[in-house]
Amino acid sequence: MLRTGSRNATIESVAARAGVSRQTVSNVLNAPDRVSPQTAERVRRAIAELGYRPNWMARRLRNRAGRVLGFHIQAADHPGLGNLIDRFLHAVTSHAERAGYRLLLFTQSESCEAELGTYEELVATGTVDGFVLCDVRAEDERLPWLVERRVPFVCFGRPWGQELRCAWVDVDGALGTGQAVDHLVGRGHTRIGYLGWHPGSGFGDDRALGWRRTMQRHGLSTDDLQEQTDDNVDAAAAAASGLLAIADPPTAFVCASDTLAVGVRLATRSGPEVDVVGFDDSPVASLLLPPLSSVRQPLEDVARAIVRLLVEQLDRNTQSAEGVLLPPQLVVRDG
Amino acid sequence: MLRTGSRNATIESVAARAGVSRQTVSNVLNAPDRVSPQTAERVRRAIAELGYRPNWMARRLRNRAGRVLGFHIQAADHPGLGNLIDRFLHAVTSHAERAGYRLLLFTQSESCEAELGTYEELVATGTVDGFVLCDVRAEDERLPWLVERRVPFVCFGRPWGQELRCAWVDVDGALGTGQAVDHLVGRGHTRIGYLGWHPGSGFGDDRALGWRRTMQRHGLSTDDLQEQTDDNVDAAAAAASGLLAIADPPTAFVCASDTLAVGVRLATRSGPEVDVVGFDDSPVASLLLPPLSSVRQPLEDVARAIVRLLVEQLDRNTQSAEGVLLPPQLVVRDG
DNA sequence: CCCAGGCCTTTGAACGATCAACCCGCAGGC
DNA sequence: GCCTGCGGGTTGATCGTTCAAAGGCCTGGG
């Protein structure tokens, strides 16, 4: 707010007006049981009259806790989260607020060429108390760094291939592709292909595993039915065409992302109709013609769990190593 | 960071180590010309050795400026910005950081039933210094409220129909639909329909106006070529079907959003091929089959301008009424 | 010799809140 | 009479920083 001559009300001005001391005002707000009802009432009236709100900076400085969570927002869309970041951000912000925390965005600032520099800055200056990491890579150097400095954080996604104890929340990708296979089997398919990413990304491999395992459970063959590609439409279309060219080709596809699913649609535009299930239930899915079935991540639940784990660490002043694995939900949009 | 017994370095500990006073350390960082080179060097070494970073809360408390901008993130996708919020958020965050500000997200917290309550809270507690509003409605009560309290803010979108002076940045929607018409005329079309929203939203009406004006400039008729509908695929498909049923039907469409454009595609799936131009260049556009031409908003420029206008107000401690209108760019994806 | 003025540096006081300790009056137990 | 405990309230110190003012020291002019 612009300074217009009259400052905002402070705890001191409220105290003066109510004829009590600073601390009593503070107690009315933070420990009402220590104050007699009459006094409390008088103070509350003064607070209302002056429109007093405790200053956030001052309170946080004294308490040595900013109650702010950092979130690194990336420039390009990222596979795995696709363009769901806005939904996710809303959910995290909302749950954080319920716990008395706020969410602060940051990017790779150009002043720190090293990625860790940004994290170091935010921690050292006390700008944030902890982090939500939603794009954890294999061999991610941020994880050991944060663990070593005992900075609280929670990963969205298991810390694949990292030998360290940290808190995480993830969606069971294998279960999701498994559901997709079940669904397609239910529709009578026996030849179900899988289109995924190149191996190495933890959650990509996980989704592939779910397809393979569930196919085997149904007693179906997976030989020659899997292709790996980049996460873009053209590459996916080419890969799908390859699979369709084999003897006894697939009549349905499970894909690691909606983008790949669109690629399959592109490759099968002029041929016989095939069933496709995507992953992430991005806005694209419902807009396609015909609409696309897709595995939806329970972002609201993910956000809730992430905030819970992070706040637990901050309140107890320890790091935790709890992991939460949530089931996705297949959104069926067939015919 | 968790307290591990050894606290973070403070300005005092740096001073002690360098054998100078607090203020000298502060001067080295904030007013280097007041310090002799030798002393400065000694202090800098101490800073490096201890890894000192000025505490953000303390600095902001003293300066009475948090250098934080508030951004209301909404639950549902919103027409007009579509699902571009993540791109926009990244751009705003990045430019804000360059100016020494940070972006704080907030939602409609359940403790304040009134929308303004949240804004009041953020301002009164000093949590944020100003706001970026990206979803300004006609008759938006937030605008007069913020103006009256002299809280700095910038709108993404002109404050349509509001009689007040405030800073805004907008994309010239009429120019965008005009470009779309020009493009379609260049491809030989003379019957070009327009699919838009129900009148009342400022930017919706603006886009419709651009189509109408440009059609007239080309000497083309607009009679019976315009339909208004809700921003969803089914409604758009129905409306497009209506337009296609008239005598001398349109052979191409300009749409107020990509969602509407998808509706047109749906309606013309089995009939003769029509050219369609969407608006916003959402991720859907490039994924459709065939890909969709669309009018792209220069979000990076918008963000830059918004941050500039907001920071100007904060630095000068005044509200401004400057408006910035930016040209969109047609992304052509025809065959 | 003294004082003005520039340069560098230090000291005191904020900023607005909370924690810790203390104070006061009164009731109850020995 | 004295000590203890307790409900209700106050004061002082503190969080880590910056602003405002003052304090040395040195040089140069009167």
C-alpha cells in the first residue's frame, strides 16, 4: 500500500487505543486464554476500529520462519506434468494457504548460472523455508544438496535411482497403464501396443512396466508391441506406424502421454480405427476428435499430500523420508 | 533451512570477523563508495568465508517494502487466457526477478468469503506490495477498491467499461482477428464466418469487432456470418453447424478461441474442408489434426510490460494510468 | 593554534512483532 | 506471619537489517 501520510495500524496503536500493553494485544490474537474476557473484548474492538492486521514481515522475522514455500516454475512444458502445471499450482497454493503457508515462484535467475545457486540464494536469505520439487531428474544434484543442508522439501515423483532418504509423493504410473490395459482388454482387444519414452526417466519406465505386467497377467504377449520415442507428435506417429506394420499388428495402444496418443491418432487417421489411451488427461484429451481416454493424475490429492509432508517437516524441524503413492484414475471417453 | 545449532551468518558475525561495524558491512553491499577499498576487500572476504546473505525478512521489514507481487491463480481454466497461465506465470516471474521482485501466488482463501477480503488481507499484512490482475471482468469491484486504497496494480486486459484510471497491458484482439481475416482472404476465401462468445466480455467484443471491420475493409459482407456461443466444443460445433446451413455458407472461420475452433473442426469433420483460425495458440493448436492456425498472444512482451508498469508505480510510490497495447501474431499452420 | 570540511567509520534508534521474565494482588496452606 | 501458586498484565530484549546522526582523524586555511 502506498504511504498516504497515515500509516497502517500497528500493534502499538491498537494497544494505546485499548488502554493495554503490546503483549496483551498479541495475546488476544495468539493465546486468547491468557487474557480476561472483558479485556479481550476491548482489544478486539480496538482491532476492528483500526483495521489492524499483524505485519507479516515483522512476525516472520521474530519467529525465524517465513512460512513460504518455493516452487521452481520452468520455461518449457515438461513431459510427465505436461501442461497441468496450472492445475497443480492452484492445488498446492490452496492447500498451502490452508496450512498458513504461501507459495513463491522462482525461475532460473540469470545471476546464478548454476542451478543450485538459485536454491542457495533462496535458502540463505531466508526467502523460503522449503521447496516443492516437481521435475526431479535421475541423478538430480538438488536432492543430495538439499538433504545435506537439511532444507525441507518434497518431491512430486519418486527420487528414481537416488540412494537417499527424502519425502516424496507420486502417482502410481504402473497402476495407471495397468488400468488402461484392463480397459482395452475389456473392450475385446488382445493385441495392445505400448508407446513410451526412451528408457531412463523413472516414471516413463514405470508406466511401461505397468503395461507389460498387466499384459502378462492377462496372458497376452508383449513381444514387438513396444516402441520408444521422444515426446512429440511426429516422432510418435512414426513409431506407431512402425508398430502397425508388423505381422498381427496392435488394435489398440497405451501411451505414456497424451502427446504420444495424438501421434497414434495421426498415424491411424486413414487406416482402421484403433483404440488409444493417453496419460495425464490434459485439456487436449477432451478436445480431440473423437475425445481421448486418458489416465488422470489426482493432482488435488498429490498437492494435499505434498503440503502435508512439507509442513510436517517444517513444524517438527526435521527432514522426513515418507513416501506417498497415489492411484491415478482412468477417464474413459470411448464412443 | 533447519536450525542445526549453528545459525546462519548475520551481518553482525561478518562485522566481527572483518573487525568492523555492522553498518560498514551494510555499506559494502548497499553503498560501496562510502567504504575504503581495503576495508571493503576485507569485508568481502569475510562475507565469502561465512557465506553471508542479508536476511530477506529483516531487510524488507526495515525498508517497509516486501518487493513481492501478488498473483491470483484461479481454479478453473479461464477463457481469454485459456491454459496459457503457466507460460504467462513463468514470464512474469522471470521479469519480476530481474527487477528484484518475487511473485507470490494466492487463491480465494476459504476464510474470506468476500473476494476483496483476500486482497485486503494481503495488503494490510504487508505480504504483497502490488498485484497483477489477469482476469479483469466488466464491473470488476477490485479495481475501484484498489484505486481507492492506492494499492499499485496492473491489469492484463483493458479495464473494459470501467471509468477509472489504472495501468493496463493488453493484446490487440481486434488486430489479431483482423490478421486472421487477411490471411484467409489471401487464401481465396470470401465467405468468412466468425464464432465468438456472448457479448459482454470486453476482449470478446473486441475480437468480433476486428473481424467485422476487416471484412468490411475487404469489401466482404458480414451478414448472417456471426454466431455467439459458450466457450466449449459442443456449443461451438452446434453454432458452426448453424452457420453452415445458411445459403452461401462460409468456407472459412475465425474464432475467438482455440476451443471454439476445435468445435468448428468437429462440425465440419465429415463435410467439405474449411479453413479455421483459432485464438491463443494453446498447445491444442499444434496437436490437432491437421494443426490449427491460431493468433498468438505475445505473453513474454505482456509480462515484461506488466512488470515494468508495476515496478514504476512501486518505485515512485504513485499509481499510474499508462496503457500498453501489444500486437498479436498469427501463427500459420495451413497444410 | 583553532576550526572547517571531507573521508571513513561507528553508534543509536528504528521497523513491528513475539518470547521470556517479571510484577502485582489475592487466595490458600502451614 | 510467611511462603507459594496463580490469574492477568506489564516491561525488556530480540529477530537482522538500514537510516540518521554523530564521532574520529587528517588536511588545509585563517
